[in-house]
Amino acid sequence: MSHQQQPGPSTLWRGGHVLSPTSPAATALRTEGDRITWVGPDADAPAADRTVDLDGALVTPSFVDSHVHLTGTGTALTGLDLAGTVSAADVLDRVAAYAKTLPSDAVVIGGGWDETTWDDPALPSYDEVDRAAGGRLAYLSRIDGHSGIPGSRIVSEQPEIGLLEYGLDKPPYRRMAHRGARAAVAHAVPVHQRLDKAREALAHAASLGITAVAEHSVPNDRDNRIEPEFQGLVALGTEPGLPTVFGWWGELRAAEKARDLGAHGCGGDLSVDGSLGSHTAYLRTPYEGTDRTGSQYLTADQIAAHLFDCHDVGLPAAFHAIGDGAVEAVLDGLDLVEPRVGLDAIRHARHRIEHAEVLDGPLVARMVHHGVHASVQPAFDAAWGGPNRMYAARLGRERALATNPFSHLAGVGVPLAFGSDSPVTPLDPWGGVRAALAHRSPVSRLPMAAAFTAATRGGWRALGIDDAGTLAPGARAHFTVWDASVPGLPDLSDPGTPDPVAATTVAAGHIAFSRT
């Protein structure tokens, strides 16, 4: 594919296969500034200041990742990634090798270990982590980001953290102890270094055909740099040529503050519960083989107070809710708000639930009633779903196969938006689409068109932006040129079909990535 110049005031992209609902036979599109002004066949193309020859390539709307953590993603891309480790010894070996590359005053932050995939689930001790890190401040988060292992330096220098809720004599730290230890280590990293990592993540996202992300940040009393970091992340997304960043500020009843920080909404990773892997997702029925139902962090009354605050300021709300008990609490909160705010206002606000993994029919019906968007991660099912993986170990086979019911949600009108929760699972939009098509429970699978829409236009709609995610006149110019030369979407239900590779990614009319 040849480019004469980057898009200027107007650019004609011609000679390809353009996936457009308004012109099924389109081979060209014209952009002007940040808008698409025309779509159709080459023969009818209007004049433009610039012309790009697509050389028969496929052009589609670009992807939106509806749940990311940019700094953590950049850190995983460029630093210590513990995904795929097979034992405690493997974790320690990776920590030691990484630490040797660092100066003595650096911190060691890593994540991605998952003991449910190990033959021996025993975790490294605090002292073992400390030795592997060479005595540096160190914290190793579990793959779900809801528990972790500190080095003994944190344990000795800040012993009050271990006294917080779910701080234990042996690893891992969970809930408040986990949040405290993670923040204590992160605080040692200057904001500019965090933003450098985030820029790496955004550049990588653009190379995958992603032109917008929803960043989910949570304040922490032990790290006073999170607010300027959050503002810096949102600012990165305003730079021409980078994916747009829509920030969610995860603080309870802080809508005015969120607005002042530049957030799109208040909440996001405002957690009603934890995670299944860490036994902290809040369930109505106990975890398999236990009498525990997990942890409920917010009550329906607190959720309602947060919703009232968001409506007063004019921001949407979002809640992290994985277990059916947590999802029920969110919906109970919406029920409490509805008489005063009104159902139309609730639906118009486009409130959302992040993850929503354990659901039943009545909960889904209540989501439809309130117009709640489901921000979901198909890669979770690919990693942990099915009859013999982590979900089954935590929930039992029957409940595990009922998790993440994408087809049920979409079939009754719950709007879906796909994300990765990166670095929990990697930025991989085509992989997410493929995972939705190949859900480990066949009754929950989506067809290709529905999955692709959830990964593109669904993300924009969940943000309250209806003029993006489609290639039509008047739409925002967010699109990707792929190396595929066959019209239409690839058949990713066939495991042998390769994922398309991005050749050029255009974000708001600017080239964000070009392989040439």
C-alpha cells in the first residue's frame, strides 16, 4: 500500500474494500479534518487535496478498548511481565533477571502470575521476592490485579499495610492490603515515567487498529501522584496521532472532582466486589467447596448515592461488578435512584457495569430495564472459562459454563462494549472478537458481525458517542486499513483464519500508525 502524504484538510482513500453500512460496494472514502465526508465506489469519488492508494486493502472502523490501564499496560510491555509463569520458582527467576537490569534505587513492579495454572500453587514468600529483587521495593500483582505478593522490604518498612484488611502472615495480600502495598511501590515512580509507559501502550494500541481506549484509574491515599498521572493520561489522548483516552475516575461520590480532572465519567473500577481468581468477587451462592461468598465493597445505598452525585453533575457512572451479588447491588442502587431521577434520565446517562461475568436471566432483564451497558472482556472466557479452568475451580462446572453470557445479553438488548482490562489480558482486539465467537459455552457465542460491532461501535456508544464506529458520511474519521484483500470481515470462527494485521490506523483524521 502506498501513501502520498498523511491526511491533510481532505484526503481520498481509494482502491480498497470499505466496510460501510451506507455503501456496501464502496471502494473509497473521503475524509476532511476529523470527519468522513463521503463513501462510495472509486468511479464516483469526489476530488480531494490528497490521495491514498489502498491497493485492494480492507478498511473497517477501528477498535475501541473499553477497559484498560495504560500505565500498567506500558509497564507490562516494556518491563516485568509474569504472565505465563509456571511456578513460584519461575516467577522468582524472572524477577531476578529483570532486577539485574535496574539501578539499585529502582522499584520492581510486575504482574500476571496465575497460580491456578501451576502444578504446585504454592506462592513465593516475602523474603524470596525480596532476595530476587535484590532488596529493591517490589510488588508482584496477580493476573487479575486483585491480590499480590510484596517483598519483605515493604513488610518491614511499612508494617501498617500488612495490618489492613486481608493482609496476611503469608502471601498473597488482598483487598486493602493489596491496594496499599501496590500504591506504596508505585508512589516511588515519577509521573513522567508513568506517562512514558502509557505512551508506549497507546502506540502499541494504534498498531493493533485501536483508536480509542477507556482508561480506568482509582485514587489511593498512599500515592498522591495518581491524580496528576490521570490528568496526564487524558492529555495524551488529545495529542494528534494518538488514540483518544476517555478517563474514568474510580472514586465514590466524586463526580465534580472527576469532571475537574477531565474524566469522561465517575466510577469504572469503582469496585463493588473483587475477582473470581482471588475469591473476592461477590456471589449469591458460595464458591465451590466453601461457605464463602466473596466480598461486597459497596452497598446498594452507597451505589445509589454515587448515582445521584453523577446525575447532579451530569456524568455517567460505572461500577466494577463481577459476581451476581455485586451486579445485583448495582441494579438495586439503580432501583433506588429511578423514582427521583426517572427512567429516561437513567437510560440516557449510559451507566455501565464493568465485567458483569456472573449473571442470570432476571439480572439481565433488569440491565435491559435500566439501559445499562455491559463493558465485557471476551478474553476472560478464553483464558479461564469452560469446564476445567479457573472459573470451574471457583464456581463449579455448571456455573462456570454460564459465565459471560454474551449472546443472551446481546439477544435481549443489553449493549455490549468489548475491552481487554489490559494488562490483565493483553491488548488484542481481534483476539477478543475471536474469543466471543468461540465462547467455551456454545450457547453464549456471538456471530461475527455482532462481535465486531461490540469491539468497535459498541465502545463508542457506551461512551455516549453515536457518530463514531461506522464508515459513513458525517462519522468521525476513526478507521483502520488492514492487510486483508478480501471484501468483508474475516471468518474468525475458523481457527485457521489469521487475524488481519493493521497497515494504517487513522485516529480522528490523523495517522496514528503506519507499517510503511
